[in-house]
Amino acid sequence: MNLSPPAGFELFRLPTGPAWVRPTVRKDLCSLWQKQKSNPLFRDLARRHPGHRTFPGRAPVTFLPVSGSPGWVVRPCVHGGAWGQLARDFYCGTGRARKEIHYSSQLQAKKIPTPSILAVLFYPAGPFLRIDFVTSFVPESRDLASFLSTRPKPAERARAFASVRHLFKICAQHGFLHADLNARNILLSGSFAKKPQAWLLDVDAVTRHEANSNQVDTSNKNRLLRSLLKRARWGDLGYSEREIPALWRELFPQR
């Protein structure tokens, strides 16, 4: 198994197994284990912290307070779809982690907001690996689904939607297609009374297709629309399924 770290990371041995760690967070990462009487998975260690917060996702995502920084987000890797019911959080090799780091670096190089990856922790499980990602926490943020669930006022919606349109525009310009661009994979940060910023999450699902920006834009929008309709049917969006067409025209006005 190839554990050589990508550029910007160093290979480090933690009590739970190998990890790719940025040198700037190595000290903090090690100190967290010094307070433990056992060697839990990092996802479990994060949930033991009295100041932690948990966010919904395919698997629970945990905010971990870290002194001297805005904090970290600990996200377990879990397969989706029908395959996920069988494979759950077991992976063959490090390919999944390498892909996310690669596309995260590409997005940041094009000034497309996405949280920085600080570390990737691997937990050997027979021939497989379980994986935790540690990313930088974006303060004063909430995902698009959570934002909409509050039934925000028109002025707040207008400012948030403008930031989402900008995110889609720059993704299309550079050919970044997100195969899982759902309403929880768009993060909004900053003041909704001023000008929030939209961020792209879970970028392991990103691929790059520079040849046809219009097709990329259409595909990204279709994925988000399906997500909004699905969440409206589930009843956790704050809008009914019948309201989605009007909301969509507000989000992406026809020219």
C-alpha cells in the first residue's frame, strides 16, 4: 500500500495508524492524544471534546475546538449509494484521500473557496482502511440546506443566492464538475446582512472538464436542483416541493 504523502503533507505515525499531516498542525494533533487514556479513532476523540458540535451528513461531521485556530472539522469518509450499504467506511488503499487532496489543491489554485485539508488519518482494518479527514473550520457558516430551512427573508436570500451563483460561475469557467453537488455541499459564511461567501465541500466528487463550460454549469445546476427537490420531499428544507420552481428561478434567474 502506497502511503507516501502528497505534496505539502508529511507521513506521521499516530497511535491509531499512519496519517498525512501538514507540518503546521502536527503539534496540535499529537497533543490531543496525550490527554487520552485510550487510542480512539479521531472522529470519536473529537466527539468527546466538551466543546464539540455535530453537523449532519452522510456520516456525522464534528467540529473540534483547537486553541489558537478557528477549530477543525473531522469528517469520516463513507461510501454513498447502494455500494455504501455494503462497503460502509472501508476503502482499498489511499486513492480516495489522494483524489480529494488533488482536487482541493486545484480548486484553491483557481481561487475557488473550499476548506483547507489539514490532515488525513488512516485506520488499518485487515486489508482495508478507514479514513478521517481533518479540515479547517469556516467560522459563521451554515450549509445551503440549513440556511433555507430558516425561511430567510428575501433580502438575505438575494445576497446568499448571489454568492451561490458566483460559485457556480467560477466552477464552470474552470471546468469543475461536482458529481454530488447537493444543498449540504455548499457552505455559506459571513454575514447574511452583508455579503456571504459560498464554499464548495466534499470535493472528492469533483472532476475537471475544461472543454465545455456550459455543459459543466448545466450538470452542476441539475445536481443541485435534484437535491433541493429531494430535501423538499423529505420535509427538511423549509420549502415544499411545489415552492422549489419559484425558488429556483430566484436562485438562477432566466436571462
